[in-house]
Amino acid sequence: MSANRGATIVLNWLERSRAQRIAWLLEELSLTYSIQPFKRNPNGTAPPELKAIHPLGKSPSISIQPSDPDSKPIVLAETSPIMAYLVEHFADAEKKNTLVPKQWVEGKEGQLGGESEEWMRWRYFDSYVEGSLMSTLQVRLVFDAMKTAPLPFFIRPITNMITSKVNDEFLDGEFRTHFGFLEEQLATAPGGGPYICGKNLTTADIQLSIPLAMVLGLGIVPREEYPLLNGYLERLQGEEGYRRAVVRGMEVGEGVEGFMLE
């Protein structure tokens, strides 16, 4: 049986979303899938067709139809649970032990503190990317959008002053805190890396790829200040699965610069 185990997989892709990360994981798992693209409403919100699939209209989401014709379609939303489900049900034994690090140190199975350093890092970064890093980036993107919003001329100086002040006094420092932390994490990765959790590419690396590309690509922080992160991003973007996912994204009119919203 194929890697899909007879299932049909559809990746629901809203324009300017972060669905590319799910495409990358699907490529890593050698799964066959189709992409259902959706255009945003003029105000940037999701169209009713996407909300008909998931009430929040979030992207990425996936629709899986099991091989059993009597089974109901499975609809999953949010990056982390989608990745966990795909690895659990579609990864072979080798991929399960690399995309998600082995949890226990040999001989310490089930013991408090018996978890491997690789797994502890993976568990943390699985939540950190969306919970801490992306929330900071989202605020920055909203404030940047305010600079070009169609506002009355007498209002624009006020909004520019507010956005500049928030960027200078809060967000710039937050990004340097995050990127200093990530630089140190790469420097101390188990076994010398080269990935964030050690020697193997994990779903945590796939999650990190988009915010790193956005922050470094937009020049929010200078690349030269974070040489390890810069090299790490180049390494991720050189991965075959990443490159194949970018090609699939281009099929629906997305370039990597577009993955910034929901």
C-alpha cells in the first residue's frame, strides 16, 4: 500500500497563510495530496467556503478521507496538531524517530527526568513557535501594515509615531531577545546539531522555518548579528522537502514571502 494507506488528503490553503509548513511535512512523509486554494476577502478575512470546512476559517487545515468509504472525513486545523496527527498515522518507523525525537533515554523509560534532551527541546519548540515567536511577529506585521493603510493625512503622523515608538521601545528588543535565545540554542544543540533539536530534521525545524524566513528576510533583525540562525535558515531552505513544498506553493500563486498570517 502507498504511504497514504489509501487515504485522500487535501491541504486547504488560504492565500498568505502558513500552509507551506504542512506541505513540507507532507513531502517529508512522501504522501500524495492535493491543494485546495482559497482567496481572502478584501478585508483579509477567510471566505465562507473555508469557514464551511472549519468554523474559524483558519489555514492551514487538512481534510483526510480514510480508505473506508463509510468513514467520515477527518478535518484538522492548527499546525501543531496537524503535524502530530500526520506523523502518528503516516510516518514509517524511521521518520517517527526523526521527525519527533525519541522520548526516553535508554533505561529511564517512564521516569521523571528520563526524557532525552532532543525530545525535551522538541516538546518546547513545538509550542514556542506559535505561542511566543509568531505572536511577536504578528504584532510587528500589524503595525507595519498601519504605516501603509489608507488614512487621512492628518492622522498618518500620529499612527507613524505610535508604530515607530512601539517598534523602537518594545518589538525590536523582543526580537533581539528571541533571536539571541535561538542563536544560543543552535550553538548548544545536542550532538552539535545542525538542527534545533540535534542531528535530525524534526517538525520543530519545519515550524521555525516560516518566522525565521520572515524576520530575517524582512530585515527586522540584521542577518549578520545572528550567523548561526542565518546559516540554519539557509540549510532549512535547502532541504529537498522544503523546496518541493515551495514548488507546490507556487502552483497556487504563493511565494515564501507570503506565509505570514493565519
